[in-house]
Amino acid sequence: MPQLDTSTWFITIMSMIMTLFIVFQLKISKHLYPGNLEPKLTVTLKQLNPWEKKWTKIYSPLSLPQQ
């Protein structure tokens, strides 16, 4: 049974790692990052939901009269 030749595995793996590193560096370098990193103030509008307009009473099972 022939032996598996593993002499080129190191070079192959290292070249793949270097290629992935270079590709990711090129992808990251194409992004434009904002210069001003201060948070923006946003105004939130309060929207009333139908269940917030009226008062509803919730009965606890312990407060109901015994049957």
C-alpha cells in the first residue's frame, strides 16, 4: 500500500493562511469608517398602543371569590 506524501502540506497550509489574511486585509481596507465617533442624539416619538389608552383591571386568581 503506498504511503501518503505529506511533504507539501506545510507549504500548502501556510500559503492558504497567508492568502486568507491578505484577502481579509484588502476587504477591511476598502471600508470607509466615520471620523466623528460621538453618538448622535435621536428623538423618539411615543406611540400609544390601543391597550395603553384604556385602563384594564387584572384579577389575580387568589383575589377572586371562592367557588
